[in-house]
Amino acid sequence: MKRIRFLLLTAALALAACSEENESGYLDVSKIEEKLSSAMEQTITDTVDIDDSALVFLHSAYSFTSDRFIICEYDTKLNIDLASGVVSTLCDVPGCVHDPNSSKDCFVYRSINSPHLTRDGMYFTEYDSEINSGVCYKSGSKTESVFKNDFRSDLDRELEPGGDVAGCRFFFRDGVMYAMGLNWFYTVDMQTMTKTCEPVLLGNSPIFNADVYGDKFYYSNENLELYSYDMKTGEHKKLADKVWRFQPSVDGLYYLEATDGTRELLKRLPYDSGEAKQIAADTYIEMYVTDKSVYYLTDSGLMQYDKASETAKRIELSLTYENGEKYEMKGLSFAKLISCPSSEYVYLLDYDVSTGTEHRNTLFRIKKDTAEARGISLGIYYQGEGDQGHIISW
């Protein structure tokens, strides 16, 4: 697993990638490569061992390193030790009982977004807070603001009236951190915590999903329209409609196309234009693409599509609890697929804290481009009430 030498964040803001602009005013990423390499040599090394964000749409609630995986959903904040399988509450307040009424500074009840783990702490943004417009860094029980957004678009003013600046999200790709608002992005130098290019407007609709591959910034909006923005030329290009979820890969853009029913079509769109090719039907919301495989969900469970043979197979996902009871994932459940390019694993989080019925919450770890999977129980939850009585080892 490659290690990046930056004090970084993860699941959603921007680092030094558009630090140069060409004569026409568009950012030219080709000019930053030398500066980026030099900066990496001069910064603190081995601070983080995952150099990309784990995106689950832009409002991500998950992050991981090679050592641990965190869940930051609603009033649930869990830390999972990936070596031992031990699950604990993500809160460092001494003596905290994690009660919303008596634990004033408890981290569990803070409305955070875009968590990004580092070796010593975590970057994140926060809703409903004076620091919503920027990025915070948490180490132990101490939290400080490290970056403030100072931009607000017309769409921000329309949909989020009040205040002088808009909230921001962020994600991280290939040593570059991208700060995003409702319909714009820019990059931020992590060493100086300053913008390295002017905000780029991305249409007039809220952005639903975004990613970067090569010189292209890809994004889809609330109208399910998929676009690319060329960071060298400044060209915006519409690529597809009805796009629920997408991910760029070495051989093209993979996306889930919404249908009139409750399922999606999995398709691949080559970078050199051409027609999109359907890979699978009756898929459901989630997918993750590697260089060799595509993982996606159907009513039968988790499927792995092999790009070379163009065939798909079901991956068996099961585990046995300490009490001897066996759990096997067969259907869609509440699963999410989570990974990033620099990780050697794809994680499937079968998780929900308020289903209204008893639900097993499980984290499966699948080695990329294989069907090798191991699972850990995260406890039993009923209408938000949970215990951790079924913790087992990987």
C-alpha cells in the first residue's frame, strides 16, 4: 500500500492541485506535478497511509486507514480496529457516558461530514456549527478549525440563505484536496491551508457526486446529469443522463443508470466517447470499480464482475457470531460499498441504526479483485438502540 507524505484530510476537501492557471484563466494541472513532488519531499512523512478519500457520494460518513475504519452516522460514531476486530465508540472525552443530555462535549452527537482519518487524528466538516464553513482537525479530545471557506455562489445564497459564506465539503485524490460547495470547487494547499485556484462553477444545480481522473473533474447533479470538466482547457461536457452513481476507472466511466423501477442499470462509458455498454441489470444503488473488477449489489447479494472475461459471480458473505449463530448476506439489506484507489480492500458495510426491525450490522472486508471476504459484527440495533455484545475477530 502506497504511503503519501502529506498532512491530509479524506472523504471530501482540496489540496494543492490547481496551483497554476494558464493564460485563459483555466487551471492547468500539468504545471503542478513538479511542485507537488517537491512539496511532498519537504513535508512530514508517513502521517497518513491512505492517500484518497473513501467516497460514498459527497456526504460521506466513513473513512479508514490500514489500521482502522470509522463510521460517523447520525448519533452513532464507531471506531473499528481492523487488526483485532474490536469495536468502540469514537469519543475521547474522559469519563464520557455518551448521553445527549449529560455529555456536553461528546463527539458522538456532533453532526460531522467528510471525515478523513490520519495516523494521529481526523479532519472533518461539521453541520449546524459556527465552523460549518471550514475544516476541523480532531486529535484526542482537542478539536480546532484549520481552514475557512470564503466563497459563496448565487446557488448557495438561494438554497442556503443567511451568512456570508457557504458550508464546504472536501475529497482527496492523488495528493490533491478538492473543496466543494453546492455547485463549485477549488483546491487547497495543505501546508498553508490556502486556496490554490479560484472557484470553478459547475452549472446551476446542486452537485450530487464528484470524482477526479487524470485532467478531468467529473460530477453529477441533482437532475442526475453527468458532466466532465477539463481542468486544462476549462471545457464542460455533458456525458449522460439518469446517472445515480458513477466512478471513473482505467477503462472508462462506470455508472448506475436510473430506471422507472426500483433498480438501476450498470453501464460503462469509454473515455474516447462512443456508446455506453450495459454490464448488468437490476443493480441497486451501490458499486465500486477497481482496475480489474466491478463490485455491485443485486437482490442476490454482492456480485463481482470480471472485466477481462466479462462474467459475473456472487460473492459469499457470511460470519458466525460468538453465540454460534450464523449470518449470511443474501439480499440488498442496507449495504454500502466503500473503498478508495490506494486501498487493497473493498469494504461492504451492511449497516442501519433505525430500520424499525432488528437488524444485524456487519462490516465485510473483501480483498480487491478476489472473492476473499471476512466479516465482523458491529452489534445488534433496534430502532437506534444498540449493544456491542457480538464483537468477533476477523
